[in-house]
Amino acid sequence: MKKKVLAVLLSAAMVLSLAACSSGGSNDGGDDATTGDGAATEEKAEGGSKDYSFQMIVKSFQSTYWQAAIQGVEQAKSELGVSVEANGPANESDIADQVQMLNDAIEKKPDGIALAACDTNSVIDSLTKALEAGIPVVCFDTGVDNAPEGSVIATIATDNVAAGSVAAEKMFPVIEEKVKAATADAKVRIGEVNQDATALNIQQRGQGFIDKMLELCTGAGKKVAVVGNEFYVNGTKGAVAEAEAEVIIEVGVPAQTTVDLASTEAQKIMSKDDTIAIFGSNQVTAEGVITANQTLNKLSTDPEKGIIAAGFDAGTPQKEAITNGQFIGSVTQSPLMMGYEAIVALTKIADGESVSDMPMDGYWYDKDTMGDDNIAPNLYD
């Protein structure tokens, strides 16, 4: 996994953007003040030189992750002189609402659309409509593997398989001795909470963690079973039946994408006496693990004293959990730069230039590295 997440130039741009942009999502008198239903008003960047109008559909306006992506959009608008109207559902589980927003965006006949799909299968018909209307689409944060040919021009997203693997690689040395001591009669359990099994990025990230942890445990001479959510159980190769396993990887998926429901899934896993570790695969589920611990008080960075936890993304609760010794660390990505690069890509397409997929790095941070120059700009509140 590469240590460098962004080119030097882009890192500098990010720092400038974070200094210039407000951190709260909606701005009092700013460019993209959000309305009550999550829509953002369209405003042309001052001094703009390009008469392009783009639509952006994010997964949710509630999460600070997506507000960070909007900050990147604001930076691109200012630099390129384009206009962008951003919209998104109240919750990442509101799939039908997002599809309707995407269809509405297509009806406005913009010069391009940036899309972060909540459910990759749900947007197929809409992508077909966009293709027929000649509207280019750039996916960001998550791709759409089965998109109609030619409908998605480029995808800007973290290499989620690799990012999930990083969390397993960092967690395993901490729990290795517990794993090695496990037997079929004294099993150990490693939990994973994924916000869904429908978005490609979450699927890849969750499976990346499972596959790497299975590989590491198998390398330690242990038989591993995967239980819980059927999507991830069925997607795992090399696992054994639960009865013969020495290590169990249990996967929980909440009914909706909320911290409370993610906490419920985390509590189910953390309440079991054989649980030694747990991973929350995005901001919501990581915060769900933290919320569960407020009741259970089981997390520790010492495997002899409690459950080892790791997370993904950022946000104040997760950063505090790392600082306070509840999480050993988390994997970060760059929503700000994904939002930025999505608008840059759409502008290039409108200019008649060719664009290609842009994999973005994800990398580990802990209490000792949170202030590093290539990490700190990504750790939004």
C-alpha cells in the first residue's frame, strides 16, 4: 500500500481548501447553502471563465464525510469558474430518494453529473437515461461495476479492497497471540460492521478486510469461519464451517445507515465473550462501535484488557476514540479531493479532453501520526 496519498500539488491544494472553506456543510451566505431537504442552491463562481453547469449527487448531506466532499467541490468551482448544484438524500439508506434526485438532475440537461451511488444496482436505469441524453457521468467515492457501457466516463474512488486490507493488517499483530491460542473448543471472534451490502465501495472495503484477516489467520495455522450477513458470507472463499473453526469473523449490517442501528449491530458482536476485535468500515459504523462501547465499556488498545477496535474515515468521535485509547487507529481516505477531482474531470470532459479512472489511496493513522502533513488534512470533523 503506498504511503503517499496525494501528489504534492494536490496536498497543497487541499490544505488551502480546508483553510478557506467552512467546516459545517451549509454556509451562512456562502456558495452552497443547503436547504431543508438537502438540496444546495446553484451559484456561479465569481470570476468564472467557463459556462458549464454540473449536477452532483452525494450519498447524504448529514455526514461530515460528504460535507468534506462538498468543500472540494467549492474549491474546484472557484478555480475552474463552473457552476455546480449539489443534492443528496437525508440518509444513505434513502435509495429511492437518491434515484429520484438523479433522474431530476438528468432532466435539467447539465453538462455533466458527478454521482456517488448509495446502491449501485438502483442507478442502472438512470445511467441509461443519462447516456441516451448525452450527459457524461463521473462516479466518485464508489463505482458502478455493471453500469451501461459508455455511461460512466471515469470513476474517482479509494482502492477500497486495499484500504480494507490495511485495517486487517494493522489489527492482526495486536491480536495475533489471541488468534494463535484459539482452538475449536475455545474460539475467538473478530467482528466487522458494514453500513450496507449494496454500495460497491462498502462491499469492496468490507470484503477486503475479511479476506485479508482470513489470510492472516490461516497463515497462523487457524481455520476461519465467516458468519452473519449473507452477502459477505457468500463472497468469502476459503472459510470453513463454524463448527470446525477456531476463528470466527462475524459481519453485521444495520437495517438502515444510522449510528444507532450500527451501534445495535456492534453491541451484538461486542457482547459475546469470545470477541477479541471489531472493525467499523466507515464513519457511521465506526461511530456505531464507539456508541456501543458507551454501554459496554469493552474497548481497549491492550488485547489483555478488552476488545481491539479499528475504524475507517474520520469525524470527531472517531478521532477522540483514537486519542483516548479506545481505537488502535483507522484508515482515512480523502473525500475532499474526490469531490474536487470529480468536478475537474467533468470540466475536462466538457472541454473535449479524455479522462480516466483515478484510484485514490487510503492509509492508516493512529494517535502518533494524526498530525502528519499527509494525514491531517483528511481528518475532517
